[in-house]
Amino acid sequence: VQLQASGGGLVEAGGSLRLSCVASRNIFSLNVRGWYRQVPGKQRELVAVIGSGGNINYGDSVKGRFTISRDVRQNSWYLQMNGLRPEDTAVYYCNAVRGPSVYWGQGTLVTVSS
């Protein structure tokens, strides 16, 4: 499974961006789909994940501001980011899990200016 992330860019604080991730194959078989982010020198951290049953978990720092969704017909999932803050600046990676296998997209850079 190959993942292609897109939608990053430069935005002012308080603004919004929508990230997209497209999987190369039908995502019905994927157990979990999600988004993580990483800044240089820090560990990759959870942003949001959605399970095959629709259960969702968010990282504490994004709760109430970010929303994860999916479109199984389009083999895609999304991250709507509202109320962006400078501390949200990072490379965002989409992620998928199928059984014991974990897949990562190439990352898309989000930069939030103050």
C-alpha cells in the first residue's frame, strides 16, 4: 500500500488547512488510518486516527480544532485543521495499519506563521 499526502502549506495563525491522504488500494482492508506529525529533533506524535469501525482518537493538543474523516469510496482520508497555531508547524504524515503492517506517506509540510 502506498500513501500520498497533500494539502500542506503556509498559513497564518488562526487559519485552516485540509490535508488529504490517498491510498493506492482499497482501504476497506485497512484497520486504522491516521495522521502524525514531526518537528526536527522531536518524536513523531499522534495527531488523529480513525479505526475501521469509525472510532476516533485525537492528540491532546489538537482536540477541538482538528477533525479526521474518511471516504472509503475514494480510498482517502482527511485532516481538517482549524484554529492553527505556530506550534502546529510540522511535517504531517498520513499513516495506515493493516494487520501487522504499518504504512507511511511521504509527509507534507505545514507552516503556521504568528
